[in-house]
Amino acid sequence: MQIAVIRHLPTEWNQKGVLQGSRNIPILPLTSENQYEIDQNRKKLSQVEPADIVLTSSLIRTQETAENYGYTSFKIEPLLDELNFGEYEGVPKSTLLNDYPVLWTEEPKKLTLGESLIDFEKRVLRFIEVYNDYSNVIVFGHGSWIRALISIKTVGSINSMNKVKVKNNDLILLDFPPLR
């Protein structure tokens, strides 16, 4: 399965450095820089098109991003929802990093925020299992979710997810071998 994952376009909370998690925050109006990045990413997406399926999370920011890419027929997939940060949602990310400097970076699976990161990892693994029979998948997702997927691909778990940087509107292409 080849997956093209695109992190949603910037939101006001992204600009402020505030964790959004499960909050349903819309994207900001499109800038010329955003449009240029979309145009460049559309060229890269030709490597996975035609896609077997286009997916977004249940949060509006991923759906609005998909629409800005020209996708109007997408499936909403809750497995793609961002990590629930619990009491840290609406709070600067720096607060979380100050409270859990080592665990967040080195051992995230020991953390429970609004959801345990063990359950979060299971959700990302479940996504791989559910969509493994597809050849080409386009996903509009979230920072933590995408970093978790990259970490699973590279080290087999989410333990390295917070050592990876994924900016808004980044496109990453990943190949996953068949499970069977």
C-alpha cells in the first residue's frame, strides 16, 4: 500500500503554537504561499493517482484541506483523528513539552493525555490493517497522527514519533508492504 499523507493547512491555533487535538478548528484563509505548496504537492500526488480512496479525519481542518486540493468525494475516517491531548488542548505546546520533556520525546507510550498513547498507536495500526488491501491511498491528516505513522514505518512503534517534524501542508509518501 502506498500512502500519500498530507498534514492539514494551517489554523489560527497552529500559528499560536496551541495544541488542537480533538478540537474542531477550521483552517485559515488560503494564502498564495499555501496555494503554491498545494500546486507543488499536486504534482507529487500524481505518483499515487488515481487513488483507490481519499480519506480525511472527522475534524473539519482535514476536510477543508482536502477540498482545497480539489477533492470533494472523500471518506471521513475517525481512525485518522488527531491525538486527544485532554487538558492540553487549547494550551501552548510548550507547556506539554515542559511537563513531559523526556516522556514526550523518548517514551511517548508511557503517557496518557486525553487518550493513552498506547491506544493512539493501536488506532494508527488499525488504520494500516483496515486499508492494507488498497494500492494507493491519499490521507489528509494531523501532525501527531502522521508522525506516529512515520515512526511505525521506520521503527515499528510510535516511540520515535516526537523526533519527527511535519509542517502544515507537508506531503509524505510512504509504502507499507502487504500484511498477508
